[in-house]
Amino acid sequence: MIRSAALSRQAAVPAMLAAVVCAATGVVMSQRAPVAPLIAAAVVFVALALDWRRGVVALLVVLPFAGLPVFVAGTPGLAFRDLAVVAPLYIAFAMAMLRSDEPLLPSLGIALPALAIFAMLAAAQVVRAPSLSVGGLGLKVWLAYMPMLAIGYHYVRRARDLDRVLAMTALLGLAPAALALAEWVTSARTGSFGPFAHIYGAGSSAPPILVFGDGDHLVRIARIPSTFTSGSSYYLFAIVAYAAALSQLLRHGGRGWFACAVVLAAGAAASGNRAAYAMVPLLTLGSLALAGVRPSKFAAAGAAAGAMVVVLAALGGDPLLVAKLLPEHLYVTATTGWHEMRSSFLLLGHGTGWDTNAALRYGDTDQRRYIENWYAKASLELGIAGLLSITIAVAALVMRTLAPLRRLDAGTRQLAAPVAALLALTAASLFKGPYIDLDPMNVYFWLFAGMLLGLYRAAGVEPGAGAREVAA
């Protein structure tokens, strides 16, 4: 009898949410009919997210196309994603955890208390922000997607779960990559987006141009947004999708996955983000090394890189000049990042959101003094305690994803290695910019870290556990 009552209450939740969504749909359609397709999509995703595991799949489908709600009806992409998918997913997952006796998170060592301290500092420092809007938005940027760590951990129960997630991510990435390459070729030859300008609306016929180098050694690079609202967001997704394709290539092999990886790598380079020129080869080499691939087989990586360079050169790029300018750019980036770190040490900080790019427009602040270094941002907003706690948390979490790799069987290690390499390189790249704050890396970083920890649990390689062959 008790069980039947519990089931009735559980069934009532979807019914109530469906009623609310239907009512909201009717109201919105009566006022703004063009938004109706987005509301219909929201209904579908709300229904999916009520089963939290299906909600993860819905989120993975939405992430590569976050800019489309903006282009279709002017709806903020992140707001659509968060309201239609993330919020229902969080609710459904919390309800499932209340009925479960499993621990919410694995043993994270020092990472867990460091994250807890950081979260308390970020919440407490809202009162010191330039305004309540700045503090609230800054707090959201810092903390809103950290629960993805727990969701990813519980989602992966066997290797097949992670395998399917990575295959889906890589294959979905082909559509934005194809659009990015087409936009890049068009802008290189005509100086505009051409027919693709209709995607972004009036006033977006010409892509933003990034100047790389100076004097006689100058490269003008178009910033390509593809299905996102900025070139940076598309670049971050392209790198994630490329890591997923590398995982499939290492585990399954085949010409299809090789071609997929080459297209995604070329798409990342076409984003116009200079970091891609370093991240693609570093991610490739890091994945091969962590997967235990013998150096003699690194020729495949060279073939992929060579194919990408040939394609870009044939389409109007100048890869040799970019390669010449890249070392100087990396040096300037490193020295600038170190200078920002040295100049940003504060005892208490200016308050949550003070250096958060998305929040600058809401406060009495000077947007020109924005510092990109993510670790410097932690110090500027939350002081030395905030810097130390988040640095320790991220470093310890990354180590937790790297350390068990050697204890996995060969196939599982090949599956996990590119994801672990992606997380480690992302943590290092935060010295350059706040990539973990940006869509979609703000979701992928925590979600994939949790999924790796779930894979290690399934394989029995968590601290104190003996290794066993993980179920396929």
C-alpha cells in the first residue's frame, strides 16, 4: 500500500509539470506565435528530463546547437537550455537520489572539501559584489554546473554507457563542423558569411576578424560561430567533439572514425580561435600517450595533422605562417597569464562576479579591465582563499581522472584516455582564459569528469579497489 502511494505521488509530478508547461505554452503562443516551436521543444525535453538518464541524453543533444534558439526567435540559448533541460534534469536526479542509498559522489580526496569551501566563499562574497545582479550571475557562473559531476558519476554504470555518450558527441559534432568549414571557406573567399548570414540575422553578414601577428607577418582570421553564439563557444565544443572522436578511433579503429576525427579537428581550427592550433596537436599527443600507444604508432597522429593542414591550405589558409607565429603567441600568452596572476593577489577579493564577463554589464565596473585568466579571476573575486580552494579542487579532480588509467584494461583505457587528456588540458588552459565559464565547456568539464569517475567505479579502480575487467 505504501509502495502504491509512493508511485502515485511520483506519477503526479510529471502530470503537474506537464499541466504547467501546457498552460505556459498557451499563454506564450497567444502573445508571440514564432516562439511556439521552441515551447514545443521545451515540452519534449521536459518530458525526457523527468527520467534523469534520458535527461542526460537530451542535454547532450541540445549542447551542440545552443545558438539555434537565439537565431530562430531571439530566445537566450543558455536560458532555453537551462530551463528546458538542465533544471528538469537536476530535479529528476535529486528525486532519484532521495530514493537511493548510493553515495552522491565517490571519494574525491581533498577535492571535495576544497570544492565545498570554494562554494561557501562564492556564496558569502555575493554581498561584496558591485550589485546583487553581478553577484547572483557571478555565483551562477561559478557553481551552477558543478552538480554535473554527480550526474555523470551515476550515469556511467559500464563502459558501454560512456562509449555511447562519446560516439553521440562525436557524430553530433559533424554538423557544426561542416557548417563551420563552409562558413570559413565562404568568409575566406568573399569576406562575408554569404548565404550563411541568414542564420544569424541582420547585421551579421561579415564575421568578426581576429588579427594574428604584426608587421609583415600578419594573419587575419575569421571567428566562426557555427551553431553557437560565438567563435569561442564553437571552438570549445569542437575540441570536446574531437576528443570524443579520438576515443572512438582508439577503441574501435576504422576509417570512418579516422575521417570523423579529421573533420572535427579541421572544424576546430576553422573556428578562428588561436588556441585550437595548439590544443588539437596537444590533445592528440596527450590522448595517445595516456592510452598507452607506442611512440612508433604516433604516425597516425601525424597523418591526421597533415591531412588537416592540407585541407586548410587548399581552402585558402596559411598554415605555415600560423605555425611560425604560434610559438611567439604561446610565449606572450604565458607571460601575460603569469603577470595577471602576480597582479591579482588579494586578501579578500572584490566580490563574486566582479571579473565575470557575463556579469560586467550589470555592475558599476569598467569592462576594459576584464582579466581573462580564470585563476586570477578567482583571486580578484574571492581572494587568496578562493584561489587556493578552487586551484586545489580542480588539480585534485584532474589527478583523480588521470591516476587510475594505468590500472584499466586496454580497451577501457583507450576509451577514457582522450577524455582525461581533455580535462587536464582544459585545466591548464584556464591560465589563458575562463573556458570553464563558457558554454558548452561549463557543462562538459564537470559532466565528463563525473563520467570518468563512474567508469573507474565500474572497472573497480577507485582508490582502494582492485582492478577488474569492466563490463562492456
